Amino acid sequence: MNDLSQIRAFLTVAQLHSFVAAARQLSMTPPSVTRAVSALEESLGVQLLLRTTRHVSLTSAGAIYAARVGPLLADFEMAAEEVREQQGEAAGLLRINAPMSLGLQILPDVASGFRQEYPDTSISISLTDRLIDIVSDHVDLAIRISQAPREKSTIWRKICRVNRVLVASPGYLAAFGSIQKPEDLHAHACLAYDAGALSETWELSNAGRTHKVRAGKTVAGNNGELIARLAENSEGVALLPHFIVEPALADQRLEMVLPGWEPPPLWLNLYYPPYEKLPMRVKTFSDFFEDYVTRVRPL
């Protein structure tokens, strides 16, 4: 039987149409993926992939082989995982997606601590602020800061509330005037933190009163750290999760604006593909992550 690593490399290249992308997903180098596929082709005596400078596609023989061995490899890996889970072990590759700011601040310590406790696991982390398609992007677990989820085809786990605050730099407020009520915001530069880097609407509430403000007329961005730095540079007022601006508030590079007015709550959520049962490595990491952000380093 051919080496399973060769088959896995071939199927990943076939799926992603790229040796480079396959290497990233498999945590390998592109040359090692190329060697694995070439060795498989040599052992079978057929060409499985057509390679050009821009694209990789299956030959007719490759399509037949992929259709037959793909389900077999999946069954093999599932069987191996079920055996490990019977022993209560967390093992195998865990693919995680997280927002950029949260990932940079939290995940290095979480991943290191988890690997120390569960050394038979390997972790692949991708960071993006956009809401991914967890199935087509081949992710085992996604971490998101969002309002109550509405997606019915995935599994969600609510972890904790994430507080947001309005902030501006002392220099900006000195130059453009203090903000005493939400109506004052209409005369100020309100920085939009939006997935499309376009605009957002702030809905602020206090004692039963609600006021809406359109942000993004001057500057918009799709990353919280970026917006926080722009606010520090006196570009305007920003509405951001407290954990992003906490260091700047402590150093007085930013200060809170309208502290009595709050936006709708956001939650730190974990969400998963539609598993019938969470794999042990996913469940174990989820528990480890929740303990970290609620007990070790609360957001």
C-alpha cells in the first residue's frame, strides 16, 4: 500500500489546485509536497496531476484515483481518531481560525499551553477578521466575536461577553472638543471598524434611551488594532472591544468617551462544522480555551 502521507499530499493538492496551498494546509514545505506526489505517481506508474505555472488539475487517472482513495483515507483517519478517543486522548491536527487582534494577543499562550498538555496534537492557526465559511475553508474550530449567532448549519458555543468602549485620544478631544452626549458625535470623525472597510452604525443605549451614529465618513478599516492606532493618532473616535484598547487606556494614550452609553453586547463564540460529535481534540481545545479566557486572562 502507498504511504498515507503521499496519498494525503496528493488529495490536498487536488482539492486546493496548488502545491503551495497544500503545503500550508499540511504544515509542509512545497518541495516536500512535490516529492510526495511524485513518489506516489512513480509507484503507481501513472501521472495523477497536470502541472502548469498557474494551475494544477487532475488527469483522468488522477480523478479516478482520488475518487476511490479519498473516502478510504477519511475512513482510515476517522478510525484512528476514534481509537485514540476511546483512550481519552486528544491527538491529530487541529485547524483554528480566529480574528487578527484576538489571535495575536491570546492564541500564542493558549496554543503553547495546550501543546504542552497535549503534545500529540498539532495546531494550524489562520487569522482573519472576516467571517469564514467553516466547511469550505476546512477549519475544525473558529473563534469569533459577534452578536448572537443566526447560522443554523453550524454548532456554536458561547464563551463570554466582550465589552466595547468608545475611545479617543486626549489630543483629539483637546483639538475638536469634548463629547458630552451622543448627539455630539455627529460633528466628530467616527472611525468605522467594518469587515468591508466601509462604514458601520453605532447603536448606543443609556437608561432606556437609544441613539444611532453613522461611522466611517473619514476613515474605515477592517482590523481593530488598525482602528485603535488611528484613534491614538488623533484621527477620531473609535468603538472597539476593551481588550484591544486596554493598554492604550492604561497609558493614557486613549481615554473613554461617553462611558454611560453602551453598544449592544458582543460575545466571544466558538463555532464548528456540523459534527455529529465534536472530535476529542476539538472539545479538549474548546475547554482549554474557555478556561483561559474566563479564568487565566479574562477579556
